[in-house]
Amino acid sequence: MSKTAIVNLIREETGSTIAVSKKTTDAIIDLITKTIKKSGSFNIIGFGTFKVAKRGARKGRNPKTGEAIKISASKSVRFKSSAALKKKI
């Protein structure tokens, strides 16, 4: 789902303007991002948890040439749904 689609859904559900819906969407995304960066996780009770996952450096292969390459360590965000969300699905 695109950010524009989320903004439009919020506008339809709340009856607010597009500008207010966009500010709301941006605020939610910023809040989740800042909290994950600061504490490493963000929990929405009844929905799920966003957590930082760390991947260590490792060796890989270039699929085109078969040459061995070094893949740097990285971070990503993982989502684990709550039991309540799983029941609703």
C-alpha cells in the first residue's frame, strides 16, 4: 500500500482534509522511526512490534561472475504481529 493510499483511507475514515491526513500519516511514520532508532523497538498493543534486526558481515558470491565478495553488516526492521492481529486475519 502506498503512502498516498494510506492518506486517502485516513481522510475517508475521519472526514478530515487531505492536508490533515497527510500530516497525521507523516507524524505516525516519524514517531515509529524515531522510537525504533532510539530504543530498538516499537510496540502497538493489539497490532504488533517493529524491531531492529542486525545482520553480521558475511561472505557471498556475485551471481553473474561467481566471484567471492564481502557483504557488510547491516540493520533492518522486522515486524512481528500480535496474537490479536493474527486472530482477526
